Amino acid sequence: MDRLKQLESFVSVATRGGLTAAAKAEGVAPAIMGRRLDALEARLGVKLLVRTTRRITLTHEGSAFLEDCQRLLTEFANAEASVSAGGVKASGHLRVTAPAGFGRRHVAPLVPRFHALHPEVTISLNLSDRVVDVRGESFDCAVRVGDMPDSSLVSVRLADNRRRCVATPEFVRRHGMPRHPGELSRFACLTLSSDASQTRGWAFRVPAEDGGEELIHLRPEGPLDCSDGQVLHDWCLAGHGIAWRSTWEVEAEIEAGLLVPLLDEFAAPPNGIYAVFAGTKHLPLRVRLWLDFLKAQYGRPEFWGGKG
């Protein structure tokens, strides 16, 4: 139990940004939270947090450990709830939000299936490419794609998300293909508008001077840009340029020969597809079941092959 309390305290301090806020939420003195963190770091033999008088920041090891702790605490809470719930049926209203393009393809088709399994649960699905305030707008769960920013929200990784540069075979015949990400500036690239959420640009893994590899971000330019990813997808299929899209958007077209992958040898490591929610304690049964349902569906390889 001491180990579990240490993990809970670590997550609370990390997500709330300080000992005082975490202690206040639990109703204990900040010194108690500090002793729990000291004991945890001593037991693990690694520094998880850098504490100053003004702020607390996660070390590299702490950031990785935080995601694992959040997942473990969520699964622990779900296991307890499954036992205590017994034969109680899920009911009530479930509010879910997801990015528009991904939501249309890979969330919306699952909603009727979940409702068929739990007919006493009503469901509202919001599709939007803006970053929805989960807590402020009273959503039970958000499905998000990409790197997760630091947040007081809890995130559970559901699947990997890979991105690939693609173009039509005809575009490649007419214009050739880039051999290195640095050559993209010579090609018409289809990019998201500056007001869209893809703020860091296109990511690639390239050789570093020390003989290893480094991750770089580029902002290719072209004559066409749009704030809607589906429009970029359509423009790419029409042969208007090179696009940088998620595999869940273009895998079927690649297999059909309508698009060809480019620069795959420089592809960045995958980021994630996440379920995000406000907290782990006392999640309604309908939310826990929805999270389990998403994990089960997204965990099937055939789901991403278009047979899901």
C-alpha cells in the first residue's frame, strides 16, 4: 500500500505542478508529499523530479515513469471497479470528443457498436479539430492523436500513430521524388494552415554529426494549404503535391497503388493515439467500459487494416 501511495503522490504532484497543490487535494501537509517522493526516488534509485522553491519539473526518467504510472493507476482503479460493480449495468450519458478526420473514420463507427453492448448508455460524439477543454466543457473522454502536452488530464495510450510522406504515382513521374527531407523545399507540398493544430511541422529522423540520429522538424511550403486535413488528403490524391499524413489516412490508398510513400527511411518514430480524461478516481462505469472498448478495438491489428 505504501508503494501505491507513493505512485499516487508522484502522479498528483507531477500533474498539479507542485507539492502544495497535490497536498491540498489530498488533505495532507506538503511535507508528507515530499517524504513520499523522497522514498519513491530512493527506492527506484533515480531522480524523477527537479524541485525548486518556485516550480517542480519532471526529469526525462520522470516523464516516462509518469505515463506508466497513470496507466497502472487507471488499470488498478478499473480492476477494483469491475469487481465492486458486480452485475450493475452501465447507464447514463457519455460525452466523447475526437479530431474530425480521425473521429469520422475510427471513432464514429465504434459508437453504435458500444451502444449495442450497453443499450442503457446514451452517447454524444463531438468532432472538432480544435483542442477541446475536456474538463471545462464537461466531456467524459477525448480521443487525441499526436504528442501529448503536459497537462493535469490523464492520458492512456491506445495505439501508435505513424506519419508518412505520400504523393500520387503521376506526381512522382512528372516531378521526381525527394531523396532527403531537405529536398522537400524543391517540391509542391500540401500543408496545414498556420492556424491548424500541427504547429511543429513535419518530423523526420536524420543522421546526426555524432554518428547517431536526430529528430528534425521542417515546415515545407507550397502553393496550397488548408486548415482541414481531409482537403489536403483529397488534393494529394488529385496529384497537386506531397502530403505528410497519418497511416490511418493513407494506408488503403498506398495498398491500392493510388499513392506512393516517400522518404520512409527518414520516418520519425511513432507518436500515439490517446484517450484523455479528467481523472482516475471514481470514473463512472460507462466511461471505464468505453476506455476498455477503445483499447480492445484499437489493439487489433486488423482494425487498422480496414477490416475493423
